[in-house]
Amino acid sequence: MDALGHLLGGFAHVVTPLNLLVALVGVVIGTGVGVLPGIGPAMTVALLLPVTYGMEPTQAFIMFAGIYYGGMYGGSTTSILLNTPGESSSVVTAIEGNKMAKAGRAAQALATAAIGSFIAGTIGTLLLVLVAPVVVTFAISLGAPDYFAIMMLAFVAVSAVLGASRVRGFASLLLGLVIGVIGIDAVTGQQRLTLGVPQLADGVDVVVVAVGIFAVGEALWVAAHLRRSKGEVIPVGQPWMGRDDWGRSWKPWLRGTALGFPFGALPAGGAEIPTFLSYLAEKRLSRHPEQFGKGAIEGVAGPEAANNASAAGTLVPMLAIGLPTNAVAAVMLAAFESYGIQPGPLLFQREPDLVWTLIASLFVGNLLLLVLNLPLAPAWAKLLRIPRPYLYAGILFFASMGAYAVNAQPFDLFLLLVLGALGFAMRRFGLPVLPLIVGVILGPRAELQGRRSLQLSGGDLSGLLGGPVSYLIYAVILLVLLWPLVGRHMVGAVRGRAA
């Protein structure tokens, strides 16, 4: 009942005219950038971080939430019409969605994506309301060793799961940890990795890192691979669904939601795994398996529901523990820090109005998305005709303005260019971006919790072990690290028996 009362209070804050306008702007921007290939919600939130410095924190996060949900939906439009996912989580949607579009059923594909996203987002946000307070109660009982173990799990999970190889994942994490320790040590007062540059004494601002790695790095990468040929945009009619489409979609919507939410709450779970699992489940459970690969509507409904449900799931660890599980959550965590707000167990006590207004805005934004995306789908499709050079030139301009606005120092522009070149190099050599961002944000926190643990134990390494929670987490870390060796050994044993 306490959660319900707080949520009603959050709705009272959201439904003011100004906050509703902010939510509307957020979902419009989010859907727009989600539609455009290569521009995701993480880049957009990073670009808007400096812009929102003059806004109240509540309004800024209402806008970020709208961008997040809108971006998760917008990627499906590109997948269906161009077979070019705007987000990695929309890859599965392209398998059946583009086949439907080519068969003249683009309207039905866009409709099931929009309605499925609304249903999954609403259920996922409701689960967030129910689960987050429970996680907070559990998190308050944890000590410094437990938090240190949780952050180690986040480091290992995002590095081992993402990317083409574990080596690349851990290399990206190492880069992030190095950037995170730049500045003056809070304990000893010594400068670390500043190279004698006074501007680096305060460290590298997370906003500059996010904008440089995401926006500038992506713009340079696209410029290096720009093609003159344009993809053909399939005409879009007014999205609608017949009775048969409704009958084949509602179960995949619910199953996709059940898969997406828990995976979103896991470190490095993300939306990619549940969307693939949802597609496989629908292919197995469908009464029309022969249509898969030719334009089955279940193959669009299930993955899109899993995609949006995972978006709500990622907010559980971010708000309750201060642990980002994807790139957007990492950038939003940086936004909290830019306002001097510390996400974690005490956030619900110190900033209850902010938290519950943010959660209530997710319900409102989800409804706005449905109202906007069904009638305006043809208009969103026209955004795909914007020439890439103009698009990314604008991104570079706003990225430079945003980075300069952080501290009003020309040095930040040079730093932005260096980080952009680093982002380009990471894409060139297949290094995932998320481990770097997580390393920059959580690295200093992990160092703080590790030092506290060692101080409590008088410098003995056993102080890092803590209690049963940390034991369990370290066991999970060992399982994640050793699983490839165990799996390889099991496969070898099976082959040996077969021989």
C-alpha cells in the first residue's frame, strides 16, 4: 500500500501541464532517434545531459524516461521498413517484420509492435513498482564487502557477456577503469594519471566521456563507412490489426513480457537475449510455424514485447542499488550524479518525490507512445529519408556544444575529440562500449567500497569476502568466468563417448 500511495503522489506531479509537455517531448525525441539507424537512446540521453542542466531534476528524468521508452520502440520501425535495426535489441524484429512489410503487411507489423510495446511497458513498469521497494529493503542490509562484490559481478558480467570475445570485453572495461581513476585521490590527495594537466585534476566528467564515446565515436564510424546508396523505404499505410492478428498476438505479448523483465534486471542481461528467446519460443509454440521466415506476426509481437519489458527491468537495479545494466541506464546514472543525487537504497528515502514521479512518468510516457505511434507511423517513416551526412554533422555540432557547456573550458573540446577517436577505435576493433562506461561510473565506487572493506578488516584481504551474500556473488563470478572451460570440457566428453 505504501508503494501505491507513493505512486499516486508521483502521478499528481506528472499530470501538471509542464511535466506532461516534457514527457511528450521526451517520447517524440526518443521515437525519432530510435527510428534513425545508428542513433540510439543512449546517445540521445548523453547529448541531452548538458542541455538539461538548467532544468529541475524531476523534469530532466521525465524527459530521459520518455526518450528511453521511445527509443526502444522506434528501433522497430527501421527494422520493419528497412531491415536495418535502429537498436541491437530490434535485430530479431527485422527477421519477420521486414518480411511482413515486403508482403504488404507493414501496417499490421507496426501495429503489433506498438500495441505490444505498450502492453509490455505497462506490465513491466507495474512490476518495477512492486519489485523495487523489495530490492531496496534487501540492499539496505548489505555492507561494504557486499557492494564491492556486486560491482565486481557487474564488471565481470558486462565484460564477459558483451562483445565478440571476453578479451575485448575486459579490454574495454580496463579502459573505463583507467579513465575513472584520473584525478586527485580522495584519500591520499595525490594526482593520478593527470600527466601534469591541471584540467584533469578534477577527473574526466562522465558527461564528456558519454558524449565522446557514443555520439562522436558513432559519427566518425558512420562517416568512415558512408555509402551513397539509399535503402528503399516501404510505403506505410495506417497501422491496424484484424481479428486474426489480435488472436495471434496477445499470447506472444504476454510471453515476451515474462521473458523481458527479469533479463532486463540482470547485469548484462539487456534486451538482446530475451528477444531471441521470445522469437524461438514463438516459433516453437505457434500454430503456424510454416510462416516463420516468411512474415509471421508472432515473430514481431513477442520480441517487441520482450524488448520493452526489459527496458522497465533495467530500472530496478539502477534505482534500488545504483547498478546500471545497459548503456542507457549507465548514462542516466551519470545524470543522477550530475545533480548530486546518489542512486541506491537510500534514494527512495531521500528523494521519494523524484523516484515515484519518474516511475509514474513511465506509465504516462508509455500511453503517449501508443497514442503517437499508431497514427504517426507514416510520418516517422519519412525520417528515414534524412541524408546521413546532414544527420551526423548535426550530431557532432550538438555534441561539441554539450561538452563545452559542462565546464565552459576549451580543453573539454580537445578531450571530446580524443574520446571520440577512442570510440571510433573501439568500434573498429570490436570492443563493446558498455564495459567502458560501466568502468568509468562504477570504478571509483568499487574503489571506495573496497577501501572501506579493507579498513574494517585492518588491511586483511578477508575483509573483501563479507558474509553469505558476497560468498554467493563470488560463486556466480567464478561460474561466469569458468563456464566456457566447463562447456568445452562437456562437449569434448560427449564427442569422446560418441566416437
